[in-house]
Amino acid sequence: MIVSQRKYDYRELENTQKEQRKKDRSAAQRRHKIKAVHKLQIMLSIVAMAGLCVAILLGYVALTEAKYRVHALDKEIKQLEGQIENLKVKTEIIKKSTVIEERAMAELGMQYPTKEQMVFLDIDNHPKMGGQDTKENGEAEDNGKNGKLMAGVKAAVEKIYSLLD
């Protein structure tokens, strides 16, 4: 009977172990089984993280493009500043009286006036001409262009002289 009892105990033990294994499997399956809502949450969080990564990369791309444009504009500014310097040098050369004098003599055939061509004006003895009539000074009135020309020259010389004082 002892032997039969042992067999009975072994069968019982085997049955209980089988049941235990089934319970363990079903519990493990329950633990490993993820609900659809949780799967959706995981997928959405992965998509959101990927979107954030893409947004960060796009931000860096825009930043790099802006830096490239700034660099190109800096190069253009330096180039334009160089052109400005060249133009300033050219204008300084052109403004020099010796260069103007040489060009006038060479290209236009101009020459210095002779003593006969020069007219000397004495403006120290005359009051300023700011709209006053020349008859007050006792000068004779010239009818024609020569008188008007002389009056214009006198007025211009007086203005220049007044600016120099």
C-alpha cells in the first residue's frame, strides 16, 4: 500500500504541477498582453518624439541657412567697401587741381590768360552790391551785355570775398 500511496501522491503532485503551470502561463500571458489603449499611447509618444526631433533638425537647418546668408552678405559688404575706397581714391585724383589743369590743357586746348585778357576788380572801395544800384557810386551805366556781365562778375566776386572773411 505504501507503493500505491506513493504513486497516488506522484499523480496528485503531477496534476497540481500541471495546474500550477497553466496558471503561471495564463498569468504570464496576462502580464505580457498589452491593452490596445496602451499600445496607442506608446505609438503616439513615439510619433511625438520623432516630430520633436524633426522640428529640432529643421530649426538647425534654418539657423545654418541664416548663418550662410549672413556670411555671404558680410563678403558682399567687404567687397562694396573696397569699391567705395577705390572710388574715393579716383575722386581724390580727379579733384586735384594739377590733374584738372593738365586735362584742360591737353584735351580742351586751354591756356592761361594773358595780361591783356585779365580784368582786375577793386572791390575794397565799393559797398556790397546786395541789390543796390551802381549809379550811387558814380559809375556810368553801360547799355548791353558787357555791363550786365561785369555786374554779375562783381557780384560773384563780392560773394566769394564775403565768404572768405
